[in-house]
Amino acid sequence: MADKNWYEIDTPEEIVSPSLLVYPNRIEKNIKLMIKIIGDVTRLRPHIKTHKTAEIIEMQMQHGIQKFKCATIAEAELLAKCGAKDILLAMQPVGANLNRFFKLIASYPNSQFSTIVDNKYSIDLISNIAASKRTAVRLFLDLNTGMNRTGIEPNDTAVELFARIAENPNLIACGLHAYDGHIRDTEIALRKKACDAAFKLVTNLKVKIEASGMEVKAVVVGGSPSFPIHAKRENVETSPGTTLLWDERYGSSFSDMPFLPAAVLLTRIISKPKEGIVCLDLGHKAIAPEMDFPRVKIFGLEDAQQIGQSEEHLVLHYAKSENMKIGDVFYAIPMHICPTVAKYSRVLTVEDGKISGAWKIAARDHQM
């Protein structure tokens, strides 16, 4: 694995470009590293939004992981089909997704489902539906600790909302959920300081809730950047997700996290329209386009400048392009792997330089 060309395949001429390749041996090493960092597999609740594949879920389950987190109903259903015992839908269900969530609970009785809420309206609506179906729904109170995306601020109103769940016969108060994705300091000391400050808001709220006579059964916190920090805390569940496939953005930003990149794009030169300009078949439809350039790390073209992208094309300025040929193959690690995976219906698996199979991105769409 130390070989700098670990990503290359023996027969690239047989592969359509662009294609997304994954490396099961590296994925398994990342799973083992996650477990080593946490020290207790029961405190791992990995997110599946990055990979969305049954095979990676099954790999994790083989290592004793049984709690999972997901972002869509389709991901939750995929987990249930894989036999996951504990599934947290970390996206507050609204509209038709509420009915789909209740259908999941009824369709997969061997899996335990829960979801998050952050307001009175959702709590009461879920309670009413649960009452009509004569069931009880497991809820986590979602907290806003600084990301300002979802969640309620951890104040007295949050205590009241938690009580609204805990005192309702149609609901089960599971605990607290807090995602701190806004914390991305590259230096671990600075990241820890920010992470500790955000987590202090959670622990302060937990103390208030418990002082009111209610139990906080679980605390689910963090994503990948904060994973090694939360892993050292007692009595919390951690939710890394990108750690399974890794990407160049996290790899170059967080040197304290030695996860292996395990997903690579195969691309080709399709044109050389003028001197110093090279075009690859790696457009918006092939890779996450929401970030500034560079959007990939291209092996062998690290000193090329990514200057333009459209639906099918990635344009580079490369001063040494005279020796490059149309059809030349390159390999690239995405800067952001999560939305990149969702652009493919399947990934090709690579073992010992050979294509060994294909995995369906089973929860790619919002409906399976």
C-alpha cells in the first residue's frame, strides 16, 4: 500500500471514463482505524451519506458496528435491508417523508429507528401520527451548537422541548443530537478548543435536563473532523462518515487523521484545444462542483491549474502539455467525496490492480 501507484489498474483501456473506483482493502483499514480511535465499537454510529452502499455497511457490521446514522429515508431503508439494528435518521422528516418514516418502522420490525426534531410542531405532529398507529416513536432533540443549519439552541426552550418528548406516551426521548460540521480548524489544538466549547453547550443542557428529573439516554455528536476529539469523551456516540472513503480536502486539512483515500476517479484527456490547455472528461456531472478550484487532486498533474469546468469538461492550464496525448488516463482524488459518489449509479472495486467487481450506490436517490 506504500506504492505511490496504489490507485492504478492494470487494464484502464477497458474502463469507461469517467468512472469512480473504490478500494475495499483501504476501506477496511479505515474501518479498523475508526474502531482503534474510538476504542469501543458500541460508541460508533457511522454516517452512511458518503458511500450509500450495502457492501460498506456490511463490512462495518462484520467489525461489530451496529449503530448507524443516515440523512435520507432511502439510506435508512438500505440500512434496514442490511440488518442494521439501530438506525438514526438525522434529518428531521417533514411532509411525505413523515409517512415514509412510519412505513419504515412498520416494514422493518427488526431494526430500531429514531429521528431528530427541533421544534414543537414536529414533535406534536409525530406524536399524533404515532397515536393513530398505536406505536411509539424514538426521538433525539437536535441542537444548534454553532453551525446554524438545523437544531434548537441549547437553552431553556430546549429543556421544555425535551420534556415535551419525555412526557408524551407516544414518544420515546432517546437523548440529544448535535452536529458540529462548522468546526474545521486544520490544527488539532484549535479544532479541539472550538469543539470543546461547542460540546460544553451540550453538556450544560444535559445537566439542566437531568436536574429536572429526566433521563438523557444518549448523546450523538460530531462528524469526521471532530471525530478524534469526541472519541476521547465518555458516554457519547460519534458519527464519522467521510472517514470511510476519505477525500483530498480532509486529507490535506487534517494531518492528525491518517485515514486512507479509498475512492479515485479515472479520467482521460479528451482535447488539447490550444497550447498549454488540456481538457479532461471530468465535468459537473462527474464530480462535486460546489467548491472553488481545485476540485480534484490529479495524480501526475499536481502542478496543473484547474481553470474551468462545465457539465462534461474540466479544463486545465498545464505548461508541460506538449507530450500529453488524447486519451491519456489519469487518476484523481475528489476534494469532496460525498456528493461525488451520488453522481454514480455504481462504483468499480479494485483489488491488487484489478477490477474485482461493482457495487451499486443503492441509496443514491431519495427513493429506493
